[in-house]
Amino acid sequence: MAKRSTEFQVYNSMTKQKEIFKPRAEGKVGMYICGVTSYDYSHIGHARAYVAFDVLYRYLKHLGYEVVYVRNFTDVDDKIIRRANELGEDPKALSGRFCQEFLKDMADLQCLLPTHQPRVTDHMDEIKNMIAQIIKNGCAYAVDGDVYFSVDNSPNYGILSGRKLEDNRAGERVVVDERKRNPADFALWKAAKPGEPLWDSPWGPGRPGWHIECSAMSAHYLTHAFDIHGGGMDLIFPHHENEIAQSCAACSDSKINYWMHNGFITLNDEKMSKSEKNFFTIREVTELYHPLALRHFLLGTHYRSPVNYSISQIEIASEAVFYVYQVLQQLKNKALKRGGLTEEDVLQSIEERMLARKNKEFSKSDEIRSDLAAKGIALMDVGKETVWRPCVPVQQEQQIERVPQNKLPLHEESVALVDK
């Protein structure tokens, strides 16, 4: 069998061109995708990012790469505190609740779990250590318990977004004050305010700024140099620009090979966003349509292009998914008829095989699998579950060794998920 080619191209937002993907370490890929701020249900703009990068994750695994995929939760933030105060709820409890709701949405959309899903509140030591290093390197300064990054000491500031330093303004989450040396300086650490969550630090009690969190967590799990950093196009500035500045200030060897950004979802041709109250949550859509209809809609447009959400478009996607299910069911029915089986027979065999495996009767387990394969029924182990799909009847002497779960080909894994 010919060796599968692992060469493909990605569009690099840093260089503004397509490049042949070459990982830093042969056979291994490190990927960090900025996650949600968990204060409410996530909207379908978030879904677009995570579905797009789920496809990339699957494809890299399909090519045989060992992928470390990190997607964080921002679980301490101004928005979380504000929402918690509105609801009279503890900020940590509120954030934890919406982290779980987000994970449910991702499961419904059949996005694979990342390797790591770090939360900011679990990585305060790493964040404070990075801030201390940036101060030591002369690129940040403390003022009255706050710590600001000095953009004037970042010679390459603007390298990703293309903005000139004199044109930049502080990030949208940052309140500009006269204590800043430059209006574009941004917070690495925020001094504690009454009623807000706080952590001790060398600069006084407080909490981290938005941008430093991702720099610290990505470095912790992937080191300062890794392959892919991604998110929505709205993160290019200020978030990713500031990440680059502070990461390079903390470590001169900091380097991301490929920056990838997905396009916006629009509603009535306007960017969908919570701040503008112009959005649909994932949950609102999936309560009316099958989650795979939403996934199909999101994947129906190139990931970097804008896509306009409308009822008519989600209806079209829903019909397409329904048609796929119809075809799959027809194929299943034909396979069952050809093998002289009913679906209950197959499910009973799956249960018997699972029991045999539990009892370490592996010869019996293999025999059940082989008998079904000879009748045109292929079994696939997906996580802790076993699913079946039609296949060409395979006699025992023709059957090959089962592919390990972590090497499951992309198309088989996708079919397995659809069949669940």
C-alpha cells in the first residue's frame, strides 16, 4: 500500500499567503485555539470557529500526526463578573455552569474533545510567572497594583494585524487612563476591585488581563514555539497581536508557525456578536434543527469566507442532512437483507461481543466481528461505544487486522459519528 501523503497547504494570516504545512517536529503537531469566555450560552459564531478547527484536527489525525490540541476556557473576566452580579450568582459557579453548557453544545455538533481544555483560574501561577518575566525583561510596568505591557518596547508590534503603532488604540476590553505610558498599552494584571474575584500577586491582589491568559496557557501546554494558533478573525487585533507581543517579550524564542483565522457569521449582513445583541445561540438553533444541520451549514462555506445565517439556509442544510440519513438507512436496510439479519440481531451481536471483551474472551470477540463482516456488517469501536455500518462482505481469510482507534481513518470516523 502506498504511503499516505501528509503534504497540504494552509493560509497563514501572518504572511497573508498559502503555505505548505511543515510541523516543527516530525509527526507531531501542537495547536492552540482560543476558547470562549464562559458567561452565557455560546452563539453560532463560536460554533463556526470550533467546527472549522475540529475539521483541521480530524484531518491532521487522519494524516497520522500526533496532535496536541489545546482549547481554553476564560473563566474570569469582566463579562463574567458583570453577568454574575446581574443574576446574583457566584462568578465561579456561573462560569463553571456555562463551561459545561459549551461542552454539551460541542458534543451535539460532534466536535472531538481537545487534548487539553485549561481554565484560566487553574493557571494563575503560570500567568504571574510570565508577567514577572515580562517586567524583568523591561517590557511591562506596575502602577498602583495594575501591570501594563509597554507597546513602545515591542519593536514588532502590529506584525500580525498590519497596524502601525501610532494608529493603534487600547483593546476594546481595556479602559484607557492617564497612568499609561502609551494609550495602546494593555493590562497584564488588574488590581482588585470590591466584590471581584482576586488572587495574590507580587503587585498586589487582583486578576489577569485577557491577553496574557492565552500566552501563559499555550506556553504551558505547547511551549513558546508551536505549530498552529487559531480563532476568529475578530481576534487578530487586539487579542492575537497582544499575545505575540507579550509572548515574545517573555521569551525571545517564542514563535508560532501558522496563524489561522475563520470568517464571521453575519445576520442580515451584519457581524453576529453578543455585544450587539445580534446573534443566535447554538442551543437556540439545535433545539429546532438537528445539530448536524448546523454543522453542515457551517461547513458549506470556505472557513475564511463570511457566511450569512438565515432560516432558509439552515432549512436547506437540514434537508441535506435528512437526505444523507435516508441514504445511510437505505444502505443499512440493504446490508441487513443481504446478510439475512435484522437490526436487533446486529445489536445483540454487539452486546455479546462487548461482554466477551469484558471477560477477556478475545477469540470469541474476534469471531463475532468476523461473522458479521462476512455478512456485510462492519463494526467500529468509537470511544466506549461500538457502531456498525454496511460493508462489502469479507471472508475471514480476507479480513485484515483492525485499525487501532487512534488511527481510525477520517472517513470511517465521520461515518461512525453519523451513525451514533
